[in-house]
Amino acid sequence: MVQTRRPGRRPSRRLPRRSRLLVNVVTVLVTVVFSYIALSGIKLGQAWHALRTSEYLWLIPALIAFALGNVARALRWRSLFASARRPPRGVVLNATMVGYFYNSILPARAGEAARVLVLNQRSSAPTVEIVGTVVLERMYDVIAILVIFFAAEPWLPHVSWFGAAALAAIVLAGLIALAATVLAVYGDRSLRLLLRPLRRFAWFSGTRLDLTIDELTHGLSGLRHGTVALEAFLWTVLAWMLSALCAYIVSLSFHLHLSFACGVLVVVAVGLGMILPSPPGAVGVFEGAALIALKAFGVPHSSALPYALVLHAVNFVPFVLVGLLLLHHNARRPGPGHAWRVEQPEVIG
């Protein structure tokens, strides 16, 4: 018997389209605003002279710091799994770099889905658990950026957005404390209550919802266990400090005569800018955020833009090269889960 599609299911297909449209509109607006910040008042002759006269040998130690920072980020991701359920380090690094590759060539951080898929295919980690750790990663990034910002504040010039960052930190800290308290007191019961409406969908029929909640509980170990949280936070701080070191070393190649604090402020501004929906490679957003930071140190736009472009290249080209190599490697040597397939439950009308 051939069943016709129920008319009542049509509206559920329109919402994703509207969501995508909203994300696209916000992405365009963010790109335009940051690109205007980056390009306004630029004297092309001075900018070209800065690019020609810089000492690019400094990019070698900058790239080393950049590479170490990404290894630290991969280890941070791995540390967010419960200690007995952590995937192999090499597999996590592989998935991390593939994800950053797609983040570099696709808009709106689409690489997050790619690294979830790679880690799921090349390890035994369940998809829902991986997604939970990825969500926590973004939270840890924001926390670490704000902590570094406030810790470095005595060595930083006055920035107009310090108050807004402080307010965001207070709100975020309150939400994290609330979530951690709820999970500590009620455990997975809070998740069962929150996700109970999903039982209406056929995909979560039977024991599937219980399995999803169990996997998500493991994925949120970074909120539930203090040792996991501390280890992940320390790796996150180390990763951002290595990024700050990379930004500082690049400034040496342009003879900007800035302190390490400038590198810290640059990564804070860029890191907070990356929270917003961005175009592929964060073109315009990266440069605009970096120029906002350099303006606080009195660096002219015509000298700051070449620095921002080269720093962006340091943060872009390695991801593309390494990502392509890993995609080739993964295609030739698929992981144990490459044939993994979930059969959708049969819907009985």
C-alpha cells in the first residue's frame, strides 16, 4: 500500500530554509561590517611597502607556534571525553585538522560537522557523544578567551569593549554554573526531562532516546567532572596562548615594535569575532577583528592591514594543505567505521 505524505508535515521543511536564510543574511552583514573596518582609511602605497619590506623568516617560528597550538586544541578535544572513553590521539588530531580545513573553505563553521563525521568513522566514539564534546569546546574557547583577556588587562591599553566582554563573562559563568549544578545534582534525569518531547519522533522510538541521552551524558563530561573540566581548560588556555605567541611573532616580521600583550589582544579580538557567522575562511572578519585590536595600540591602518593579511594566511594556508593531505589519506585508508550506517526506523502510517 502506497501512503501519501501528510500535509501537516510540510511546515517542518520550511523552518530549516528560513534558518539558513537568516544565517546567510547575518553572515553577509558581519562580513560587510568587518571588511569596512579593515579597508577604511587604507593607503595602498604604505600597505604594499610594508608587505615588501617585512622579514618573512619570522614566519617559521610563527608557524611552529601555530602548529603546536592546533595540537593543543586536538588534545583539548580529546580531554573532553571521559577518561575511559577517549579516542586515540592521532585519530582526534586527524579529525580536528579535517574540520579546520572545511571551516576554512565553507561558511558558518561547517567543518564542525565534518570533524564529527571523521571521528565517528575512525573511532568507536558515538556521534551524540562527539557532538556534546564539540559544543563544550566552543564554550571552553569563549571562557578561556575572556579569562586571558581579563588576566592581561593590566598590560593592555584601554579598549571600549571591555565592559561588554565583562558582562558576557558574567552571564556565561552563571549559565555554566547553573548547568553544572543541575547535572551534578540530577544527573541524566535532567537530560531525560529536557529531551522527553523527542519521543514523539519515530527516530527516537523504543530505546533509541535512552541511548542518545546516555551518549550525551558522556559527551558532557566536561561539565560533570571536575578533573575533565580542569584538564580541558588548561589545554584551551595553552592553545590560545600559543596563538597569541604566533600573532606576536608575525608582528616582529613587520617591525611594529609591539609587546606580547598585543598578540594577546589580537587573538582575543579574532576569537570573539569568530563566534559570529563568518564567510569561508573568515575573509574580512579576521582582518577587521585584528585591526580593531591593533587600533588600541595606535598602529595605523595602512601598517595594520598587511600584518592582518599575513597573520590570516598563517592561519589559513596550513589548514588547506594539511586538510587536503588528510582527506587523501582518509580516502585511501578508511577507518573501522567507514561502513557505519544507521537504518531509519520504519514509519507505520
